[in-house]
Amino acid sequence: MDAKSPETKGQPEHAPRRPSREEAEAAVRTLIAWAGDDPTREGLIDTPKRVTKAFGEFYRGYHEDAAETLDRVFDEAGGYDDIVLVRDIPFFSHCEHHMVPFIGKAHIAYYPKGGVVGLSKLARVVDIFARRLQMQERLTNQIAQAVDKGLAPRGVAVMLEAEHHCVSMRGTRKSGVSTVTTSFTGVFHKDAAERARFLQLVQGR
Ligand SMILES: [Zn+2]
């Protein structure tokens, strides 16, 4: 991925040397001991291996490119140029402050100009950015910017609703609290009526 593209903002341009798997597993053993358990007891002996493998899944977005996902635009939509809304795309991510999951749904709308994209591609873009250490605000912007850049539509609207488990599990211990973030480009940015239409379509279920 082009390290200077807007969707990488807030992520390292030059990642530090990637530790070996052995080093990563040793770090997990340290954290288990820090938590107060014995990393050498039977039930935990393979845990560092599992955790590093899980990290490979949780954070595989660092090795994936959203621009590549959106490079095939279909123009056989019969000149359709009204709003396309994909609602309730499930995602999970990890907050960069606690490395605890935040889980929710994304809604993405755009006004096509010269082509549409396969609907699963939008879900894929969400996934690529969600599988990194994130802030919900940045995730929302990165999705909007990537779709804007990839499809060059008349406008993009993105809304994310998520529950942050660092909020539910720690401190205040409130569950069922959701955080809503939005990002708008083009006509959605310029025109309050377009934003209202998007919000109405998202909520009109
Ligand atoms: Zn957090």
C-alpha cells in the first residue's frame, strides 16, 4: 500500500522490525505471568501459540490493500446513479488504547458516477481497516476515504455503530452502550438534505 495515501493516516508509515514468532510467543508468556498465572501449566502451554495465530487474524489488515479491492468497478448498472446503501455490515476491530474488541455494524452509501462496485467489496474494505489497531473515528474516515478514492463517486456516507468492550468490561462497566460515528464526502458533505436522506435510509428499517 502507498504509505502516504490518506487511508494510512494514523498508522505507521514505517513499521518497526517485525519480531519473530518465538519473540511474540515469549511476550504472551510474559503477559500471562503478569496477569498472575503460570504460563508453564498444562492448560496454558499452547496459549502463546494460539494467541499469536489469533493476532495474525485480528490484525491481518496491515498486510492488505483496500485500493486493490476497489479497483474493479462495474459500469453495467444501466446508468444507475441514485444512492446505493449497504446496511448492517458486521465488523470487529480492536481499540488501540486497550487492544480490546469493539464490535458493531457499518453502513455505507454512495452516489455512483460511472460505475458501481460488487457489494461484498464494501464489506471487504471495512474488514481490511477493522483488522488493525483502531479508533472508531479513524476507522470511519478510512473507509469513507478509501471508497471515495476507489470509486470516485459523487459522495460517500459512512456510519459505524459499535460497542466498545473496553467500556463494557472496565471501569464504568456499562454494557449495551453504543458509539456512533459518521464520515461524509462529496454531496453528503456539502448537502444537509443528502445526509438526512442517508440517515433516514439507515434508520428506516
Ligand atoms: Zn479501549
